[in-house]
Amino acid sequence: MSTAITLGQFIIEKQADFPYAKGELSRLLRDIAIAAKIINREVNKAGLMDILGNAGSNNIHSEPQQKLDVFANEQFISALKAGGECCIVASEENEDIIIIDPPDRKQGKYIVAIDPLDGSSNIDVNVPVGSIFSIIRKSNDVDPCALSDVLQKGHMQVAAGYIIYGSSTMLVYTTGKGVNGFTLDPSIGEFCLSHPDMHIPEDGNIYSINEGHYVNFPKGVKQYIKYCQEEQHPTRRPYISRYIGSMVADIHRNLIKGGIFIYPATASSPEGKLRLVYECNPIAFIIEQAGGRASNGHGRILDLEVSGLHQRTAVFIGSINMVSQVERFLKEAA
Ligand code: AHM
Ligand code: MG
């Protein structure tokens, strides 16, 4: 019987790809996986919260029970603080960066940006949610940590990943040498390699967009949606529309099956909705590493200037031919 490769084993093996690595990034990834397991445990019993005690009541440690996105944020931050490899945490849940400056040891050299619980509005209805992380290196170890360290372009990421808390829980990550997916085996509490060397099909037949905002979409996006819906033999059109409303879940499905995920700019949100630093850049890095494309409609997401921690961007992410096609529609409509 063959034995599964655990995430821990895989990370150690892959360290050899980086001959000068000292194991810090490996330890950081391991810390993130530990936080993910704890969050998974709580997400899995989310439906029991009302039975076990309403928010506002205390947990078994006599601490107030918290909303899951606050809980997830705290788990990541405390795992990263304890690990010692990280000097700054930037989170969707915190307006400002969190600097980790341990008095008793050398400061870590990595910056981690997180969306601790993406799609958390779906928790109450048992729809998959996710966590997203992006890792960059501090540009130097001389200057004190500052927001400017975080505001690096997406192509500076050294690793990125997501965890999807779905019918099974998976961790998918890249360090810039392809994409690998691990499924949590609850019986042993380990993420096991289940999806080695993931590739997104060059073409797909799924489009994922919140069509409720249709009237506010730019002309090129409206035209592309009509194109997706046209019956055109022998192409795969009309495409299938699938939109969960949890980006991680929509991206994960399209990564495996082929498809495009769109969250465009609208009249009311001219920059789009999704955040560049901890949502779009890490997902863009993963999808590019899987052979897909990630665009803001005009160019590569990973090359966008980053001027603010909570900056937003329009996104068109997925199968390379589908993203290139929507870019053509946007160009022609401009
Ligand atoms: P969140 O980080 O507040 O959960 O918001 C991000 C989520 C994404 O997961 C999802 O793709 C999008 O918001 C859905 O937005 P909408 O309900 O406008 O379609
Ligand atoms: Mg989010």
C-alpha cells in the first residue's frame, strides 16, 4: 500500500529547489497550515454555534465567543507571531499592518498578507469559504518595518496559497514552481498531497460572475457575457454559469475544470470589489503558476502598482484563452 505524502514532508522535500534556503519559508508555510487546521475545526462546527451557545456567550475558556472571521484572523496572527519567521502581518480584518518585533529573537524576514476567512457571509448557509495568503520578503533587514514593505507588486511574491473549507478541506499553494494541492485527512489531521502539479485547462466552459450587477457592468463585460451565452457550434458555447460567491471556491472549481472568474469594476465600485494585496495577487500568482492568466482587464494583475493595503481592483482570472478573449472585448469597447 502506498503512503500519502503529507504537506510537511512535501515542504521539506521542495526546500531542495531553493539551495540557499534556510528553512524559514518552509516553517512559515507549516505555521499557516496549523492555523488552517484550527480554523477548519471551527468552520466545520459553525452550524452548531447556536446550539452550543449564541454569540455573546462565553466559550469553555470563559472567553467571549467570536465571529468566525475574527477567530480566523486571530489564529493566523498568533501562529505567525509564534513561528518567528514573519515580521509583518497584513490582514483584511485590520486597518493597519501588524508589526511582529520579538524582543528576544531576530526579526523574521517575511511579510504575510491574509484574507483570514473569505466569503464569510456564506458561513450561515453552509457554503464553502476559504482563507487566502500571500508571502513576500522584506526588501532589507536594516530599515524598521513599515507599510511600504507590504506595498510590493504581486510578482514579488515568494509564495501564495488558499485553503478551501468545502466538502473536504484543501490547501493549495505555490512557491513559484508550479501549484500543488493537499486534502486534509481528518482521521490523521494531516494535509496529504492529492492534486500534484495542478494545471488549469487553457480553455473552459464555465463563467463565474455576479450577474445581479449586470446593468452596472462596463460595455465590454456585458458584450463578453452575451458572447458566453451565445449558442455557437462547434465551440463549447453557450458556457455554463457558476457563481458561488466565495472567490476561493469559484477559483478552485475553475482551476480544476477550466473557466473564468470575473469581478469587474462597476459604476458604483469603479475599482471593483476585491482587494489586491491579500485576495487578487495571491490568487493571480497561483493561477499563473497553473498556466492561466490573471488580468485587471487591461494588463497583468501581478504587475499592478500597489499604493494601499486595502486597494481594490477589477479581476478577470482563469483559463488563458478565456481571459485573453474578455480582454479583447474590453479593448474593442473602450
Ligand atoms: P469578503 O472578503 O468580505 O468575504 O468578500 C469577498 C467575497 C469573495 O469571496 C466573493 O467572490 C465576492 O466577495 C462576492 O461578492 P458579491 O456578493 O458582490 O458577488
Ligand atoms: Mg475576502
